[in-house]
Amino acid sequence: MTEFMLIVMVVLLLCGFPMKMPLISAAVLGFLVYFPDLSLQILIQQMIGGVKPAALIAVPMFILAADIITRGHSANRLIDVVMSFMGHIKGGLAISVTSACALFGAVCGSTQATVVAVGGAMRPRMLKSGYSDSFTIGLIVNAADLAYLIPPSIGMIIYGVVSGTSISQLFIAGIVPGLLIVVLFSMYCMYYAYRHDIPVLPREGWSERFTAMRRALWPMGFPAIIVGGIYGGVFSPTEAAAICVLYAAILEVVIFRSIRLRDLFDIALSTGAITSVVFILIAAGAAFSWTLSFAQVPQQIIASLGLNDASPLMVLLAINIAFFVGCMFVDSIVVILILVPIFAPMIKAAGLDPVLVGVLITLQVAIGAATPPFGCNLFTAIAVFRRPFVEVVKGVPPFLFILLVVTGLLVIFPQIALFLPELAYR
């Protein structure tokens, strides 16, 4: 059955259909062929049920907040404050890109929005300072991955809904691994700058720094709202998403006056288009996963791989490899929707913490967003920077290696991810 459904998906993808069509078609055809006596209404109910969880309301809210911020002044103000402190350090401009991606990721939760907002502003500066274009683009598309780890994270929301894991705990668990990536990326940026003798920028005085900090004070309210509000038990992740939209609108329309009130209508339409695609994928993925589960495919796969009695370490390795490879070829949301139900029995049998698994899966999803051949960040960079595919992927390997090192550290030392959730919810 699995082979038949995969063949249907591959054929339709090769014919040029968007991802939602192969996913829906594979689920429907698989259902009709292998369960002809059952009503198709069952599959429709599964699709509707897939988009019913209230936690999914956070997805369009964070997308809308990201759209408002990207079109406003918040991104540039965050970049300026990082530049004022980092620009004079060797490799400081590249470190500023990494830090700005982390800050912007803490605002929007979207890797592609981070590529556009930070990359559009910082790439010309880096090229002018002597960084190669391949290194610059490689850094931008990989540092944008931080938007998937540092809360809010759309990937974590999807995983939390599919697996039934606390989204609040997932958000908090992503903070330390995200900061670890910032540190390791920054170290590599310094090494690159010394090796290629990249000049440093003039040191800014404290008056300029205070000015930059004052200008960025309002945008820095986003992480405070999201992390502080959830950690403090003031509101749920879904409520935090709604508050972020209101805060973004007030910030850009009233305080900064960077967009007009009537512009919000066009921004909402853009968000609606993106959200519709995401929710169609979620509904199709729910139907696909139910069909596989009803046919007991997960149990067959686990038995064929010999993972019935596998150790927790082997299960983690299998999960990391499956998600890493899957996200190289297929949209990350689709991979989460399909693979999480397959691995769920294995995770439970091995006694693994679902929060740790969620962080590892989110990290692999983030890596896949910047990994050839079909990483979404790569194609976003191709469109935004108008560079060929080969040049865009040329600078990816060093950062990919660092991300894989972080994956290994999380597997060996799970407390890197679990320390804060245990502290917050003990």
C-alpha cells in the first residue's frame, strides 16, 4: 500500500502538480483501492478533523504578524541595534546577520520571511565589506533556520498539534538550541573573516548604540510578549499569536506609521492565501496519515526496520535521518504530518520525551529548509537575490555541518533542550 501511494505522489509531482494535489490524490486513491467497502466520508471527516484543533489558529496569526512586520520598520530597527554592537568585531557583520535572524525569528516564526527581511537589508552590506556572495547567501539561508527553533515556530505548532505535545513546552525548549546555533555560527563567521582578512567596521559610540536600542525598543517587545507571556502563564501560544498581530498593527500603523491602515487589507489577503495553502496541506496530511495508520503501515515499517525493540538512541537516529532526508525533497509541513504518526508508536515504546523529539524534528525541518535540492529557503533566496541555484547552494555545506553537530549534541545531551521546560514546568 505504501509503495502505491508513494508512486502516485511521485508521478503527480513529476507532472508538475503542487504538493497538495499529490498528497490528497494519494490518500484518496489509497483509500479507494484498499478499503473499497468503506465510505469516502470517513476520509473527509479526517481531513476536517485535521484542521479543527484550536492550536492551529496560531499559524495564520503568526504569519499575519510576520507580514505586517516585514513590510514595516521593525526588521531594520532590529538589524541596526545588532550592528551597533557587533559591527566593529572581526566578522561582526556576519555575526550581526546571525543575531538579526535570531531576533527576527523570535518575532515572526517564519524562515522564508527571515530570508527576505534580513537578507534584503544585509546582503548588500556584506558584499560591500568583502564577503563572497556564496558565503553571504549560505549564511542568510541557514541563519534563517533559527526562526524555526526560537519561538514562535510554525513547525513546532504543527508538530504539537499532530503529536499532542505541549506547544508551550516546545517553544521554551527551542530557545537554548537556537542560542547554541547562534554561538557556533558566530564562531565560524569570525574564522571566515580572519581567514579572508575581511575589514571591520568603525566602532560606534555609546550614543549611537543607545539611539539604536531606543529605536528597537518597541520591536523587542515581541519576544517579551511571546516568551514572557507564555512562560509566565499569562496566556497560551494561540493567545500570544493574536496579541502579536495586534501589537504589530499598532506598532507599524500607529507608532512607526510605516504602513497605512488600508494596507492591512492587502496584507491580510496575502496571509489568507498562504494560510489556505498550509491548511490544505494539513488536511491532506491528516487524511494521508489516517489511511496509513488504518492500514497499520507504521507497525509494518517499524517491524521491517527491526526497530520494535530498538534503544532510544537508535530511535532518535532513525527519526533524525528520516526527517533530514524527507525535508530535502518535500515541504516540511508535509513531512511532519506524514512521518510523526508513523514514528509515534516507536517514540512511545522507547520512552522518549516528546518535547525532545519535537525539538530534534523541528531542527531537521529547519535544516531541510536550507538543504538541496528542494529547500524552501534556497528557492526564496534564488527569487529574492536573483542568483543561480548553484551559487546559492555553494555556501551551504559549512553551516549544514554546524547544524548537524548541534543535532548530535542534542541527541547526546538532551538537557540542552529540556533544561528550560523542566525549570518552567516542574
